[in-house]
Amino acid sequence: MSGLDELYREVILDHYRNPRRRGTLSGDYIHAEGNNPSCGDEFFLDIEVSGDTITDAAMQGYGCSISQASGSMMMDKIVGMPMSDLRELIHNFKLMMSIEEGDSPVDEDRPGSVLGDLEALQGVRKFPVRIKCADLPWATLTDALDQVSG
């Protein structure tokens, strides 16, 4: 295993074992739920929006290390981010994971240059069945954003 692979593995395990923003919100918030019926993973997301910005967020759920780590990494990124930037972040994540067509935002020669810790998940592309695990939190976030703009 290369040093970079080992680093990515550690980042994923850290987010899985110590998920960021685990819990629920109180007050006015948007709630979205996602599940992956092929493996049983579930992801629940609460976001608080003020104006055009996510001001707070919380996650719950259970499942494999990939889905839960992806959600934790996502939570690190989204609080304080304007909605327009969130849509771009989601798109860039899906490009990196080869879920959407286009050029990946990840520079393979310069890890960490675009998506930060999220780039640790790019190795999941080698296992197509696991891509849905990594995407579950992002699909749930998209559902939540659709409630805001809907």
C-alpha cells in the first residue's frame, strides 16, 4: 500500500470513528433522509439555512465506513457555505466519483488541491458497487437543497 493510500485510509477511518456534526438540530431546519437499499445504509441530514447560506448542520445514520465517512467529510465542508457553492461542491464530488460526466476536479499529482479530505474517497471508484455508499450523503444533501429551493 502506498503512503498516499495509507493516508487516505486513515482519513476515512478517522471520519468513520469520529464523525463530525453527529446529532440533530432543533428549531427551524430542513430534514432529508437517504438510504441505499442494496446494502442497507441510511443517512439523515438536518440543515439550517439563513438567507443563502447553510448556518448549521447535523447528521445521523448508520452503515458502512464509506457512507458514514463520506457524510462526515461532507459535514466539515458545508456549514457556512453559500448555496451556489454547495451545488458546485456536489457536482465536483460527483465528477471525482465518476457519477457525473466531465473532467474530474482532482489533480492526481496534487492531492488535497480541490476537495480536501473528500479526495480520500476517490479510491472508491475502483469498487463500483461502493460508489453508491460514498454518494448517499451527497444525494441526501441534494434532496435537502431541493427543499430549500423548491
